[in-house]
Amino acid sequence: MSKKFVDIATISLRIALALAFLSAVADRFGLWGKPGRPGVSWGNMTQFNAYVAKLNWFLPTAVIPLTGWAATAAELLLGLGLLIGWQLRWVSLASALLLLFFGLAMLLALGPKSPLDYSVFTASCAAFLLFALQKAQ
């Protein structure tokens, strides 16, 4: 396969993953609209943390806000890292693992339909592929 096509695919994949992470973060800060509006998953951190509690039913209630903020910070940093190409090999691996953990949490808490409908495992595999395409440094 031509290096040009691999480069185009790599950049496209980086942008797609980055925008997915950043869109989810924007939703938590109400940038896509208020809770309950069409196309808005959460609309604020309170709604998002209720979802975090549902997925992480095994965690003590006291750590749910910290877990929600940690996930938000991770998605923001990984999204920006993918977008600018910073430490791409390691950012790709971290993205793949975070998405895998999200998918597994969704699978265990909600059943198979949600992570499959939202292509979480597909995104995780795409991030793993992006990791594999990067040269070890």
C-alpha cells in the first residue's frame, strides 16, 4: 500500500478520534445544548456523573465525581494530543485503552447493545491500529 494512503488514513483517524473525544467533553460542558435537547447526551457534569455512576455501579458514590472528572480530563488531553500529534504512539495507546475500558464498563452495566451501537470497541480497535502504525521511539 502506498505511504501516501497510509498517511491520509492516519491523519483522518487521528482527527476522527480526537473530535469524538472533544465532542463528548463539549457535551459535558453544555456546548451542544442543555440536558434533554435533541442530540445532547448529558448537557452538564451532573447528568454525566449520573451516567458515570450507572456504568461504575461497583464504585462508592463518593468517588463518582472524581471518576467523571478524571474521564473528562483524560478525553480532553487525549483528544488534544491526537489532534496535534503529540507523543502519538503513546496517546494512541492510551486512547485505545480508555475506549476499551469504556466499552467494557458499558457492556457490563448496560449489556452489549450500547457499546456496539456507539462503536466503542471499533473506536478502541482503530486507536490500537493507530498505535501499531507508529514507529517505536
